[in-house]
Amino acid sequence: MNRVEPIPPDGPPKLYEARKAVHNKRIDGPFRRFKWLVMAVTLGIYYGTPWIRWDRGPYAPDQAVLVDLANRRFYMFGIEIWPHEFYYVAGLLIMAGIGLFVITSAVGRAWCGYTCPQTVWTDLFQHVDRFVDGDRNARMRLDAAPWTWGKLSRRAFKWTIYLVIGFWTGGAWIMYFADAPTLVRDFWAGEAAPAAYIAVAILTFTTVALGGFMREQVCIYMCPWPRIQAAMMDENSLTVTYKDWRGEPRGSVKKAEKNPGAFGDCIDCMQCVQVCPTGIDIREGPQIGCITCALCIDACDRVMDQVGRPRGLIDYVTLEGAEKEQRGEEVPGAVRSIFRPRTMIYFALWAGIGLAMLFAVGTRDRLTINAIQERNPTFVQLSDGDIRNSFDVRIRNMENRPREMTLTLDGLDGGVMWAGSGNRDQALRSFAITVPADQLLSTRIFVAAPRDGAAAEDFSFVVATGEGEDAEQAIEAARFARPGGE
């Protein structure tokens, strides 16, 4: 018989541990100042980019970066991406992925520590906490205190700031999809599209939830990158490391003075834990919660200065470098660790894709033509005995100005054509057509030719514009169908 274990008096065992709030301490140092710089630059780019203007002429929007869903265009400064050129967007996504490989293989999870949106907004909300509630100890006391009117008002004030940040984050996002000044005016006047209000509401909620409350839980439990990045790293990748051979066994300054040589350099002050935005203890070794922001290095170096011990107990170092330092050998410099074959291969691949895309953008055709033959019916016999085929011809003008073009039949002896709005009396081998700026012109073209001939005869539509160096043409092959053949 199977034995049934009795349920403990305090209930069944818990399958998870409740979150412990992280109250990281204020710190100053080179890595903290670098995080300030990165946060200012990234937030400035995000909130400010929709307001940058870019002159594309009178026929195109003047917003520098715009995802124009209504007209199916993507503008980025001097580059315009059409729907049929989505492979450029795919190329940018591939470059972003390879860029993560380059960064991770060189300096570990530096992306997570400095430029990841979750990190940037979490850092911003943590600064709001310090501004409203004070530094670490004051926040811990406030959390433990009972709910009073003072605590409630302080919380209400802080959460109001959270909502303002979330609202402006969502508001900035929708500005990438419409002209920013116009959208702001329509938004506050209640005249914007319902999708704008819905998007702002959703993004306000997610920004406050993820950056204001969930914070490190997103990095530890939700984000897949910590579980992937290990494959990108090797023994030559720089990462934040606690040098246990130097720091252990831990002991306070007083204990070390009483027992010279019995303790390591770590005085167990817990400063490295207290400044960590995810609340981990770097002295426990590599772990999924470490985003390698290096704030623990700032804290530890300051403590080492205060107790008169060498800096670098916690440091950016490679596994190979740490082992060499432990053996007393010369440690290779950071430049050598970054510029090694693996990272250079990643970088060459990344740069190659980027250069290929720039070349393709610079040399792409600004004029295209497509022709689709009408199949119902395939041909019609006219009263004079000629055979008529009809084609849906689409001419794409990818410049920000209207262009006069000439549409010509190439081949098909005795053949003539006319536009759908015309008639047989206006039939010609070639005629002028105006294509609006940055538009796809779709028109029905009727082509007529003598009945005598092959059942299927190849010919081409040729569209041309400009003269001299500005001359450009596009050719589309087509087939003329007859009821029979010679």
C-alpha cells in the first residue's frame, strides 16, 4: 500500500516564494554615471524623435520617423520603405539580433544592464521612489509602517507620478504612427481615432505594471534573453565577477585586525547587495538575476577605498582573466577580450548586412511597373476583327514629386493601346501618363492587335521618365492572347 504522508500543521509546502521588495540604495561611481547618461540618451531619443522634422518636399510628411499605416509607408529620415520592401525591416531586425550577439559575446549582459527598455524604465521608477520616499532605509521603514493618512498620501503622490510617466510613454508611442503635433492637438480635443486612446491606455498600464511594480521579476522570470545569452558567451567574455579567492573568507575590519591573514578582503558590508536593482548577491556567483549593470563594482570599490584595500574585488573580468589573476599571471586587457575572433566574426556579419542594406537602398529602382492580364474573358474580338486584351497596369512612382512618364508597347506588331477611360479612336503605341508623387497608379489598359498571329505572343510594357542622367525606365513582360494561331 502507498503510504500517505500527513499534512504539516502549517499546511502543504509552498511551491514558490513570495516576492521580496527590492529597495536598492543610492550609489555614485563611474558605472552609475554611465547609467545616468544612457538613461538620459535613450529616454530623450524615445520621447523626442517624433518631434524631429525632416523636409521631404510638399508631397510627403515632414516627420523624421513615421510609421504611416494609412498609406503603408515607413519613413526614417531620408529613407522611405514601401510595403513590397519589407525585407529592409526584416534586415533591421536581423541586425538587432546579431548586435545582441556582438554585445553579449564581448561584455556579457550589458544590453540588459544599460539599454534594455525594462531596465531603463525600472531605473526611472526607482529614482522616483528615492525622490518621494527617500533612500533605502527610509523606504524599508515606510513599507513596514502601518497605513496612515501620511503613508497613503505619499503613496498616492508617487503612484500619480508613475501614471504620468506611463501616460507620456504611451503617448510618445502613438506619435510614431501619425504626425505628432496634429495627433497631440486631436488627442486633447477628443478628436483622435479610438485606437489612439486605447493604445495609450494599454501602454500606460503596461509601463506602470512592468516598470513600476514587477521590475526585476520581468528580468528573472519573463524575459527569455537571460536563458539564451549563455550560448553567446565563453571564457573570454567580460562579465561582472566577484573574486572569491581574494574575498573569502569574509570578515569585518575588526576581525581582520585581530587575526591578520585569516580573512579575505570582503568585509561582508552587504553594500553590493543593497545597491543591486534586482536584489541579488553577486558573491554567490553567476546567476540569472544579474543584469551586469556593475553598480556593485561602484559600491565595492568605494568600500575598498575606505578600508584601504585594493579595488577590483568585484570587477568586469573574463573567466580566463580571473583564473590568470588568481594564479598571479598577467591578465589580458579589456580591449583584447573584446576584439577577438568570435566577436569580430559577429561584427563582420552585422556590418556586412548593414552595408548590403545601405547599398540596396541607395541603388534601388524608384520606378516600377506591373501588369496583370484580365482572365475573364481572356480576349475579345472587336467589330473590325482585331483582338483586344485588357491588363491591370500598376506604375509605382517612389519619388516625392509627380512625374511625367511615357508608357510604350514594345513588340506586338500592329498592336495599339489605350487607357480604360479612353476609346479605340485614341489608341496609340505610346502615350504620356502622370503618376502622382509617392503613389501607386493603377489603371486599366486595353491592347488591340490584328487577329492574324500566334495564339500567344510575348510583348512588353515599357514606362520611362526623365532625360540624361535622370532617365529611368521599367519593363514588364506580358503576353497577348488570340483565339487561334497561324
